[in-house]
Amino acid sequence: MESLCLKGSDWSYEREQRMILWNEQPGYRDFPAECFRGIILGAKISGPDETFVRGLVANRPELGLYRAEIDREEFKLNIVDA
């Protein structure tokens, strides 16, 4: 459990939230729309997965869409508009 909740201090700016459901089957979860301000596409997202996510947010103009890019000089990800 500790390793699932551990996060390096270098990444604290992300303000990430994690949810662990021990007694539930894997799958989709419903969250209120107001919980989200934007979606970040992973640096190595596949073409089909990106198309799927873009389809989900196409009718949600209030959500920002961003992409994580691997920095070429430092050990970090840059978040840019997608």
C-alpha cells in the first residue's frame, strides 16, 4: 500500500490524486463532471487511444486538452496544449 501512495517530492507540483479500490473489479468509474478541469494525454499515448480520448472530450469545451512531452535536457515532462 505504501508504494502505491509514494510520490517523489520533485513531482509534488502535480497535485495528483489517486484512488485505490481494493474490493472492486477493474473498469470505468463515474465522476462528477465538475471534478475535472482538463485531460493530459500521456507522452507515449497510442494513436487509437488519443483518438478515443479526443472523441470523449469533443463536446466538452470547458475541458483543457494537454499533452505530456518528454524533456530532452532534464528528467521531467513538459505539459503543453494538445
